[in-house]
Amino acid sequence: MSKKEFVDRLEDEDFLIRVRPFADDDGTWNGEIDISILSFPDNPMNDDDYGQVLHFIKMMCATVPLMEKDESIRNLVDDYVTSTLDNELDIEVQLENDMAVEKTYEDNVVHLNFNTKTKGSA
């Protein structure tokens, strides 16, 4: 996906969590990251809602230093990702077969087509 295609998908109310890894001179990740929260100046949310969403995002970002400090939190998150999120691909394949949803892939974008013979109601 090009930068323009990426930017074209963004909405004014979007918040972004940017994760920037740092690499050694040979391009190997050195284990350090910079996490930033980005939002657009034209965000249409009222101040209270904006503040609540921003607080929620800060909580998400705070899990990184908490995982560094507390091995039990790190293990809890790791177990969740391993058992739930890493297995979502298996679920998607099953749903795709059950629902006759056609998927096409373009870089890191998945396009879904429900307009198959069964119109997505299989």
C-alpha cells in the first residue's frame, strides 16, 4: 500500500498508535521502540469524548512499560495473543469457507467480496 493509499483511508476522528522500532547499523532491531499517539487537528469529537478515547489509548500504550516491569502481565498478554489473536487466521479461513466470502490480498490489506454466488448468505 502506498503512503497516499494509507492516508486516504484515514478519517478525521481516527487516533493512531505509531510504533517506531530502532535498528542497529546493520538493520537489526535493537529491541527499542518509540510509541506515539497521533490524532488529527480537525477531530470532530467533543472535548469529553476526545479525552475519554485518548485516555483509553494511553492505557493501551501503558501496557508496554507494564509488561517490562511485571512478568505476570507480560505472560498474561503473551498467552492471550498466542491463544486468541494468533489463531484468528484459522477462524477467518473457516468463516471464508462457510460463508463463501472471497478474499483478495494487496500488501497488508484484505479485500472481502460478499457478492458471490450465494451473496454472502451461505
